[in-house]
Amino acid sequence: MDNIAIISDIHGNIPALEAVASDIRNRGIRRIICLGDLVGKGPQPAEAVERIRELCEMTVLGNWDLGIGRPQVLEAGKWQLQQLSASRLNYLAQLPFCAELTMSGRRIRLVHASAKSVYHRVHREANKEEQLAMFANTELTGDFDGISGLAPDVVGYGDIHVPFVHTLESKERQGLMLFNTGSVGAPYDGLAQASYAILEGIANETRPAPFSVRLVRVPYDVERVIAIAERAGMPQLDRFCYEMRAGLEQQ
């Protein structure tokens, strides 16, 4: 069986990223795909860009990756932008919208937030209609593998920072699977540990075979990333400290 690690929402948190990379390496997994949001929130956006480029075979576009190159109004956004060189901003701007692969007969599409946009948020509690829309082909995704009318039956995404796996069906389609990786750098489900997913199956196999999605939580040194943020003089430090320690988004 083959294993592929799916990570997302690094948000400049290098201690969390290194803990996840170590866990992946210890499992003997060599393939890693990132679902975006390398920057924003955390204190080491430039380092996150470089480390993801080293680790991942493919990275898709996140909302922070797209937005950071635009004029910033908020102090936190201005600070993040100042940390990034022109070459790193160019790299982020050119990331693809989605990634696709076949595994154990499953057609898998990976996006940051949804098939509609990097800004279109689909929560874990979204209704069935919203969740089924994640499997649609859009102008941004195109048809699966470029084959007219072909659509994915497994969709993975990040963005909401809350890991889950759901199975779905409609009148037209059965056996659909929707999963969220959670966040490496800023979990929002109340557990202050990095989160990622592992796809297990037979890579590039179009015939049905055993397949699974596993969610993994990895503890890391939260106080270390807070200390890095303090030394860097990062804006909104109180909010960052709360979110890192609580594993929750401050409203």
C-alpha cells in the first residue's frame, strides 16, 4: 500500500511544521501535498514558504497565499507582507488552484477551501447540499483529469482548521468521501496540536482497491512558536498566543 501525507494551513508556524514533517518521515512516507495558506497568522512566513518548497511535491493555492500580495490595510497583513521577498510572493501567486490524483480506484481532488473559490468556506456543519457541491466541477477546477464530465469521488480540503471525514451520497452518486486535514499551524477544534491527513491505497490504480483516510494529531512546542512571535515583534500577539494555546480561533 502507498501513503501520501496531506498537510494544510501552515501559517508561518515552523515548530508545528517540523513536528509534522518528523512524524511523516518516521512513518516512512515520502510523498507530501500541501493545501495552501503557508503564510499569515504566524511569525515565520518566509521560512514556511521555503520549507514547504523543500518538503512537498505539490502545493495548491490558499486564500492567504493569494491575498498577501495585494495591498494590506491591517497591521498584521502589512507585517506578513514585509517578511516576504518578491520571489516568494511570486511563488505564492503562481500556485495551482487544485491537485488531482487517482488511488485505489478513487478519483481524489484536493483544494484549499472549496471548488468555487479559495475564499468560499465550507464548515464541518455545512448542510448536505453545500457538502455535495464540493464534488462539482467548476471553471476553476475543470473536469477531473481533463475528461469531460468526470468528477471526483473523494475531496480533501483545509481552510477551516477543523479535521473531519464525512461519507456522502446523493441520488446520482454514492460512496463519496469529504475530508478536512485540519491545520498544521493553527488548529481550531480545541486541541492545540498540529493536524494532517494520510491517504492510504494503491497510487495511480484505477481499479477498486482498499483505501482509507487517516487523521493524525501531532503535539509540538507551542511555547516555542509563541517565543518566536514575541522576538519578532509580531502584531496582534495576544490573539496569536490565545489561539496557539487554546487551539481555538479568537472571535
